[in-house]
Amino acid sequence: MIEIFKYPPTEKWSLLSQRADASEASIEHTVETILKCVQQNGDKSLIAYTKQFDKVLCDSLEVSATAFEEASKQISEELKTAIAQAHYNITLFHKSQMQEEPVVSPMEGISCWRKALPIERVGLYVPGGSAPLFSTVLMLAIPAVLAGCKEIIICTPPGPENEIHPAILYTAALCKVNKVYKVGGAQAIAAMAFGTETIPKVNKIFGPGNQYVTLAKSKLSSWGFAIDMPAGPSEVAIVADSTGLPEFIAADILAQAEHGPDSQAMIVSDCLSILERVNDCILEQINMHARCDIIVQALINSRAILLSTMDECIEFVNHYAPEHLILACENADSRATEIINAGSVFIGNYSPESAGDYATGTNHTLPTNGYAKSYSGVSVDSFCKKITFQKLTKRGLSNIAKTVETMAIAEGLDAHANSITIRLKK
């Protein structure tokens, strides 16, 4: 069951919005040691850490062409069809983001434009420990391919037999990514950042992961390496009124909770009976799930908030800034226009988060831990850098000269002014 907090004052909202304690301090030294060791010792460290953390003796870090071929044979036709449908939807949605920007002429003789160019080398981290997240391959590889990235690699932890789950390899091949490496955790992030004898150095690192992966990405970001976004344990917030369906809401909460013991679900409502009925439905459904033990731990981090009005509920979730937000309430479409802080929004009783996690087309790599206030989810833009261009004719330079000279002199930068003046004299 989820603890219910009734009518908390706004000054308590920040406390109620706190996520599970990731205990970064306790693993900080370990992560820094891993990063530096991989930087110095390359493949040797990766093999040693794979043995230490994954209990796997790794003879070769790169997945072979034979392994890709075998993976295709091990996937059922039903799963292949499902992956193909998801691939189509995700591709279609992300293609819509690729729009050429216009050339702007603010004055006669002056042209300005911006061009999106792909990041040349990108590294995708795909979790594979407690669950082989082949859906993450789709979410990261598709926009990377559409952006035109020259080199795309995947790092994912090996299973007990030093193998990668066939669904991950099949999906990677479908996305035309054929460089997959059998390494996980903070050591994988380090390998992509620094490069090793086998794994190439990349320009930007993408993907979710456990607290070691998250902290490794954060550390590397502070050292000047590019990452997709700060991220932590997965989370969902649900806004529900009396029109919400308790059994659906409970199912969404349990789906979120099975991600991991540090996941969090938040339900906010102006109706006490809905919160109580959701708890009843959680008790009815929880034992049917294989990851029940994980779910129970995640529910400890989860909260139900009773507020006076739906306006307050919307205000609270904008304060919370969830990774995923479900609107299970009347007038959900109009309420959706009031959302300003969320990674991805699911509108209405028939829009479960799991649909977006897999196949609607939107990306499931999203900001967590309140970062939705300032970060977006992964998109084609995430795999691009944008360069601005400008071209001035003689007439254009003449038109803007006085403005630039005046501003430059006012800032005490006479050489800037002279770069204009000397051209006018010529």
C-alpha cells in the first residue's frame, strides 16, 4: 500500500517531492576509482570489472557477427512483429522532428541560418541486468540513425554465460547498429568516454542505468564530457479525480514500481475514496507479478497526496516535475495544456505509461528527479549539434556597420569596431 498524505500545505510539497535516497556518497569513491582505472588500463580493467561485478569471464568484449546471426534465430516471430511495429512508430514520430530551418534576412544584404549536423560518434548504454531493455535500443538508436551519426556503438552488460540477450542484438541489427560491446556499469560509461583498445571513444553518451551508471555519467559531465541528461531511478505521477479508474491506476503504479526498488510512484487527487480504492487494487494485483519483491520496496518510496482541488493537483505535479505523468481525470485534454514540467504526458484513462515505454512512438529516455523543469527527453536533436551561418554583402555590411561600430566602441573594444571600419574604407 501507499501512504496517504492529506491536505499537505505548500511548504511541505518539496519534502513530499523528494525521491528515494540514491546514497551517492557511499558509491562515489568506487565510481571514481572505476573511471580512472578504465582510463589508465583500458580493456584490462573492463575484463576485471566484468568478472568482479557481473561474475562473468569475458574473453572478447565485442559481440561477433555470428552472435548477431544466432540472435535472430532465437527470437519468436511474434516478438519480431512487435519490435517491427514499435520501430515503425518510433521512426515515424522522430522523423517529424527533422525540419529544415529557414534563411532569415533581418536587413538587406544580410542572411542568417542555422544547420543541424550529426554528432559524429555516440555511445548508447542499454541496461541488461535485471531486465534486458531492448526497447531502449529502439529509443536511442533510431534518433541517432535519423540524425546521421557516423559511428554508433552500444554497451550492455553480459549475462551469466557471457552472452547478450538475443532481443537486444536483434533490435540493434534492425536499427543498423552492429557494434555492440559486452560491458556494463560505470566501467562501460568510462570506456565510451575515454576509449580503450577495443571500445572507441565517443563524443556523447546516452542511456539510463543504475546508480553506478547514473553517477558515472554525472561525474564525466562535470569533467567536460557530453551526456544526454542527468537521470536517476524511474518515476511516474498520476493525477486522478473521481472519474479515474482505480484498477487502471493501480496497474500503472505497479508497472512503474517493477523497474527497481528505488523507483517512485506518486498519485495526486482531490478525492480520498479514489486513493483508498487504488490502494485496495494494489493489494489485489501485486501478487500476480514476478517482480513482486522489487515492487514492494518501490512502494515504500511512493506517496498518495490528497489535495482540495484539481487546480492544486496540477500545481503539485508541476512542482514535482515527473518523468512520466498520467492524467486520469475529467477534461484531461484541457488539463494537459496546464502541464509545464514533465518528461512525457499520458492523457486519459486509456493512455498507460507502458504504451509510451514501448511503442507509441515517443521517446522513453526522459529526465527524472525533477530535471523535467529544465531538460527534455531524448530526440533527434539530442544527436545533433547546430551551427549558425551568416553572409553579408557589401550593402549588408554598410547597413549594419554603424550599429556594430557604436556597440563595440561603447564596450571599449575598438579592434572590433575597426574590423568593420577597415572594410568600409576599402
